[in-house]
Amino acid sequence: MTRPTPVDYEWMRVAIRLAHQCPPSPGAFSVGAVIVDQNGEEVSRGYSRETDGHVHAEESALAKLARGDPRLRTATIYSTLEPCSQRKSRPRTCTQLILAAGVPRVVMAWREPSLFVADCRGYELLADAGVVVVEIPDLAHEAQAPNTHLSLGP
């Protein structure tokens, strides 16, 4: 397992602040995402329901970039929640979008609980495809905070 760096903590806190901008939804998590290039510069950002009621944070951040943007090939995407591996509202999951964009590194704060999807496998699918996946569980509580509108359990 790859350990997070101090820079990973800084960018994840940016993503957490973005998650607080999400309009609450009884049927969806509030998530923030930031894409950072290899030089440590922000490339794009997004949050759940930013542009419509179904857009996910990673999807929103990726959609702001031109298809094939070369910065994505060496970028890191910071997402407060594990990228989705199942989805009803769109034809492609966030995991598929990240893989299609060629992003080689994903940092997340917490794994998706089984509230809406019984078995999210974003972490595993990304790792199996060769993406470096880093988890920052000690920021999970902060990443969960924008989701008080949901019953997350203990």
C-alpha cells in the first residue's frame, strides 16, 4: 500500500472543502475532487451536483478538460470518496472515466459505504488496471462531514 505524502493531505483538504459546496441530496454522497499535475499545479476541480443533479465530482473535474489533455497522463486525482464502480444515472462510472483519461494516481479519503451500492469496487478496479491508489483514512471523518444529510451509520 502506498502511503500518502504531506502534499496529498493538502490537496485532499481542498477536495474536502469542495465537497461542502455540494447541494445535499437524499440519494447521493457529497464529494469533492481536484486534479493536480505532476508539477503540483491544479488542473481542474469539481464537486457532486455542480452542473446537474447527477454529476459526480470526478466526472465534473474531468469534463472541464479537453479530451486527451496530456497533463492527465501524469496527474493525480484527489477524491473525497472512492470513485464509483456502478452507476445508474450515466453510461460510464467515475472509475471508467479515470481509466479512460489515463490518470495514473488516485488519492481518496474513504471507501464508499454500502448505502447506495452494495459493493463498490473502484479502489480494486483502479489498482488492478495499474493505477496507484492511495487512501488517507485519517481524513475520512472530515470527508464524511458534508454527508450529514445521509444515514451513514457508526
